[in-house]
Amino acid sequence: MGMWAFEPWDNDAAADWFGGLMDSTKLRDRWLEGIKADATDEPEIVRAAGALFIMLGRIYVWPIHNYDEDLELAIEAMSKIVSAESFEETPELVALVEKEVSELKARRKPEKQ
């Protein structure tokens, strides 16, 4: 097994498996629908798509040729939902989303931080 770190996706077999999963399910296409939803009208959908990227948006899991672009798309979309009317009314929810945005920003390449 070509393991290079200790996360579940940090080995050759897992990276290949995730690649097959992404290709066969068209998960990214469905994700794009959610992350591009209107942040004002459907903030819950955008957040759900953002949560999926938080879970799976990792090198060796997410399609590598789309990773940087999709990371920026997730950051931008998640940043917009904190001002959605249904979210603004709940400061605890806004704080959680801001924490999720920070987690995504931490995944940027150092020169983009």
C-alpha cells in the first residue's frame, strides 16, 4: 500500500477508490447545483453543499483538477449565507458558518491565505 500519511484518504488505494466514486456518481455535478444555489433564497442548500465540501473537499478525495476552483466557490458561497435573513436572526448559526468558512480558508494554498 502506498501510504504517505495517516488520514483515511492518504494512500494509493483510497485515492483510487475516491476517484472512482466521484467519477461514477457525478457527485461534483450535484454539489455544483447546491453550492451555486441562491444564498438569499436557499441558504440551507448552500450550507449543505458547503458541509459536503468540508467533509470531502480534500486532496486525493475531491477531483484534483477542480479542487482549487471549487474551494474558492465554496468559500464565496458560504460567506454569502451569513447575511441571509434566516441566518442573521440566529447569532449562534452565523458563528458556526463563519467557523466553517475559516476551515475552508485554511485549506487554501499558502500564497492565497
